[in-house]
Amino acid sequence: MMGLLKDPDQIMERSQPDKNAKSWDKTILGIYMLLLLVMLIVVGLDARRFRWAPVSPAVKILGWLGLCLAGGLIWWTALVDTFLSSQVRIQVERSHHTGTTGPYRYLRLPMYDGVFLFVIGIPLLLGHVWALLPAGLIVILFVIRAALEDKTLIEELTGYRKYADKVRYRLLPEFCKRIVNWKLLAKQKELRDILGI
């Protein structure tokens, strides 16, 4: 938070929605808010009413670690990217340009990885595995949003296409791609394009 206080322009940008934001992004953010609400309702029903699937302390610790990593990545991204916005748009009035420092050296859209860790970490930390269903839908929704945002940046932001050629990965860093053979999981070209593989 201290880093953001040094960047009042970013605070203003994130607090003023709808300035030339993409219409598809408004739809995606509406669906996200609905899924987030569903996730929190499921957590509440599981915690107080039904107690569907108790989890071990190890799972809760894993959730806590995920939230810590999410917070660190989100903070680092916000600290180095003055153009970080809550909606997909090119900020021409602020001379928007491509950021290449911090986590942007490794990933083109690092904030999404932080969001993924966050929405998955919440149900794990709170011990409510059924809430992973709407959390998983949020992750899928944001993978789609990241692909659309990346396409927008390539088409509309000066210098981003050259940056995208240099920093190959949109979401998952190289070491994650080496652990899982993503090509076996995503044989269709369209799915590989969405995932940034």
C-alpha cells in the first residue's frame, strides 16, 4: 500500500471505471463479480450451515501460502506498473507505454497470476473446497480476459508487440510450463493461444 501512495495517478486510474474501457471487459467483470459472490456464499453455507467437506490443516496452510504469494505478486505488479488499471483500456491521456520491469520481465500479464492464487487460496485457507468450483470458473474467465487484453495491447499499445516477442509468456512462467506438458493438455490451437502456450 505504501508504494501505491507514491503513485496517485494509479490510484485515480483504478478508482475511475468506464473511461474508454472495452465493452467485452465490462461483461467479463460483471460475470466475475457474480462468480465471486457465489464463491463467498458457498463458503458461508459450508462454514455455518452444511459443513460439506472438512479439510486438513495442511490444506489451510497451502491456502495461506497461496494468499501470501498472491499478495506479494499483486503488490509487486502494482508497485512497478503505474498504468495498472481495473479495466482493459489504453490510457492515452497518461501517455500509456509498455512496462518492462519487475514481474513484467518474466510475464506479460503478471497480475492475473496473483488473482489466480488469490481466488484459489481463499477457499483453501477457509477450508471450503466446494468454493473451488466458482474459483475455478473465475480462473477460466480471467484466462479468457488475459487473452483478450493481450490481443488489445498488441493491437493498440505502441511497443507492446515487440515486448510480446521478447517476453513470450502471458501468464505462467517458464518453470511452470516445464513441469506440466501443456501441449498434451491443450492440443487445439485455439486453446493453446488462449493459455499463451
